[in-house]
Amino acid sequence: MRALAGAAPVTRQSGKQRFVIRRFACNKRLQTAVHHWSRVAVQHDPAARHRYDALRQRGHGRARALRGVGDRLLSALCAALKNRTLYDANHRSAQAVSSQ
């Protein structure tokens, strides 16, 4: 799913160099959908906004930070589908409170 959406990175390496670039071989409609999903999540979800700000502080560009948020959202989507549950934005905070 990450590769189809363009969120999975591609590592290029030779004997002396190694660098990571974004994936160009992906479904463009799905890539656009994840981009807009991430953009709206950053505007309305505090956890997504925190992730975006952390990536920006590390020096990533706007599009790279949105791909990072989109990657996190895709993993949450896959987990919700796998467990057959609805998405709960407060899931992590509820787990942290229950474990204390």
C-alpha cells in the first residue's frame, strides 16, 4: 500500500554512495489522494500536526513531511482494516493512560 501511494522511500546505493529518494513509480491518483489526506489531517488532527512539525524541524521539506504524515496515516488505516475496527484518533493516548 505504501509503495502504491508513493509514501515508501526508494534507496539507491552503489559501492560508495547511498541515498534515499521518493518513489516515482506509483499510482498518481492514490498519491494525490494521500497527499490531500495528509494536508487536511495536518490542519485538523493535533497528532498529525505534531508529526509534521517534527519532520519540518528535522529539515525535511513540506512535501516530504506530508509524505511522512501520509505514511503514518496509511499504517493506521491498514491496522484498522486488519483488526476490523473504526479509526480512533485518541487510540495511542488511551493506551498510554491505561498502561500507567
